[in-house]
Amino acid sequence: MAKIIKIKIGTKTINFDSDTPDFAELVNAIIENQDFDYDQTLVECEEDDDFDTDTFKDAVISTATSMINDLKIDKKAFDERIKAIKEKTKKDEN
């Protein structure tokens, strides 16, 4: 039986269906709220008192942290490449 898990990340609340989870919605929430307060992240599963919300919350935070760090690294590499291209273009113009 499917469980609906409510996940609040920053200002976004997602209803995560355990049978057909919408990971894209979770990823978008993480990207849109990159500076969210981990302590304010909430996970609830009202349909199942035995659902381990703490472990699920830890998994969401761990995944979010990893994704955000990867995005920052990718952005830094992107910015460095853009800068190098601009510098080369300036040299070629002179």
C-alpha cells in the first residue's frame, strides 16, 4: 500500500508517493531551495506511525547536500571556462 510522505524543503512541500515517487519534484525543490535550513526540513508520514521519518529525513538531507555541492562545483568549473573563453576572445580581437 502506498504511503504519502510529506517532505518540506525550504518553502516547498512535496507529497512523495512511496509507490510512484516523483524524484524530479524532489530534485527541483532542492535546486530551488539550495540555501534551505537543514534543521527546518520536515518529513511526515501520517499514514504509518512506524515509518522511520528520521532516517528518511537524513537520506533527503544527505542527498540534497551532495547535489548542492556538485552544483556548486559544476558552476565554478563553468564560470572558469567562460572566463577563459572571454580572455581568449579578447586576445584574438587584439
